[in-house]
Amino acid sequence: MQSLAADLELAAVTKAYGDTTAVDRVSLKIPAGTYCCLLGPSGCGKSSTLRMIAGHEFISDGDVMIGNTIVNDLPPAKRGTAMMFQNYALFPHLSVRENVAFSLKMAGTPKAERLSRAEEMLSLVDMGRYGDRLPAQLSGGQQQRVALARALVTNPTVLLLDEPLSALDPFLRIRMRAELKRYQRDFGISFIHVTHSQEEAMALADMVVVMNDGRIEQVGSPREIFNQPKTRFVAQFMGGHNVVSDAGRAYAVRADKVRLLGTVSSDETSSQRATVTDVEYQGMTVHVAMRRSDGTDLLATLAEHEFDRAPVSVGDEVQVGWHASDRHELAA
Ligand code: ADP
């Protein structure tokens, strides 16, 4: 399988819809062969960014570069990108094989060649036996593989995926997410995957791009984003963090670093009183929600055995703290 990996670069890319600036001077370099997730809440500009890369949306300002080419004015089929949609957009009246061969047909590839390439691509996604079926005769996961084969048959340099897992049930979603990662590695090209799920981005991405309100908040590996959130927004959106204020500064403290007093030495902690507002048993961990007298909510995630050593209940007054080194300053 030949594949031509290429770097992708956005330079101050902007999208305005009338008065709405959906994407605001986004600059980003995605090296060839990267699994990149565009992550953020609904309406933050992820899909608009993806559609501008694909050529399905005009770029209001800035440049999109693939390899050494500025592709702003190229039609989608000439950019070397392929897109996989949320609902897979398979043609219901065409067989699986014809669905996969469709874009080759549009490109004028002779029939025998396009059908054999479709067949080859179907076997690469373990769907070799299903070429004659109609999409309605497949499960959700199988439809997704067909959609993937259809996108990859054109030998794209970059595959664009818009919420590709959201139509699947939670069990299948986790299985298909592992498959996506495997195909990205096998093909060696970049996948750019739009999602609002931090869990999905953490599981898949080499590079997470956290977006908020049309702008990039932070770019990094999942570990960097989770362990060193730069802003309050990133800390809160990624979850699992407390954002606390101290002397006019904002800090993030991971919930699994928060201790109920007695479990850390007092010289290393900043400790404070709080009232337990909720206790949730989660299996391997116990989540203890608390409120300080100034109204700030705190969350501690304790290992089950740790909780069992000194169990607390709703309404208890507790002393909470964390090591100073687990407190991470956020940008103002
Ligand atoms: P996301 O993918 O993160 O949910 P979108 O890129 O779809 O975000 O949308 C970003 C913003 O642009 C939103 O405020 C949305 O309402 C607006 N928007 C998206 N598409 C259009 C459109 N075709 N016309 C007008 N506004 C749009």
C-alpha cells in the first residue's frame, strides 16, 4: 500500500460566517504521520477548521498548506485529503464494493482497476467478505470500516474524521477507537479527528489540540495536556482537576493528588477545612466531593483502600490538602 505522508500547516486560518468568527487566526503544524485530535466543546470551531482543511468550506483568511502546497484554492479532490463523516454517508443503494470504488469512479479510474483496488482496501480493513452486501446489511462497526476504506482508497496524505465514533454504542466505540489508531499506524498518514470527548482524544492522539471559542488553548501530547494544563479552561475541560485560587493566582491540582488529612505530612501540604458534599463509589476509586467555607468545590479521587482507611460521609467536616509540588499554576 503506497502512502504519501505529508506535513499539514495552518497559518492564521480564520473562518467568519457573517458576524460570527467561528475560527480565529488558528496556527498549527501537524507533522506527517500524526494522530491529531481537535478537541473542544460544541461550537468551538472544530468542524469549521476540518472543513476548511478538506476544502468543503471557504477560508476567510490565512493559509492551509499540505506538504509544500498552499491548498486554499484547490477543490477537495485535488488536496490529497479524504474525509470520513459522522454518519459514514454510505450510498444505501450501492454495494459495499461499489461504495468503496465510488471516488475512483469519479476520478475516471477504469472499472476493473477500481473494483480491484476497492477489494484490496476492503481486505485491509477486514471486510473482504462483505463486498456484495448493501450498507443496511452491516453492523455499525462494519459500516465504519467501509467508510474508512472508502476514504482511504484514494491514497490520501491526510485523513479527516468528523466525530467518527459518535454514532456507535459505548462498547463498540472503544473497540473502533483502537482500530482507528491501528489503521493510522498501518497507513502512516496523519489522521485529524474532531471530537468533543476528552477521553477519546486522550486515548487516540499523539497531538491534542484543545480549542475554545474559535481559538487554540493548548497543543500537546495527552500527558502534557492533562498534567500541565496551561489555562483554567483546559484544566476544567479535561476534567479530573481542581482549580483553586491562592493569593490572586489560579492553580490546578489533580483530583487524585488531593488527600484527606492524615495521609500527607503537614509540612508539605497546604491544608484547609471543607465539608463533604458527595461520596461516589467508582470501583477502583472513590470520588469525594467537598465544599470549602468560601464556596469553592473540591474533588478528591482516592484509591478504594485509601478511602477505607478513613471513610467519610456526606456532611463530615474534613481537613484536605495536597503537596505544594502537585499544585500547578495556570495562565492568568
Ligand atoms: P464545533 O465543530 O466545534 O461544534 P463549528 O465549527 O461547527 O463548531 O461551529 C463554530 C461556530 O460557527 C458556531 O458558533 C456555529 O454556530 C457557527 N457556524 C458553523 N457553521 C455555520 C454556518 N454554516 N453558518 C453560520 N454559522 C455557522
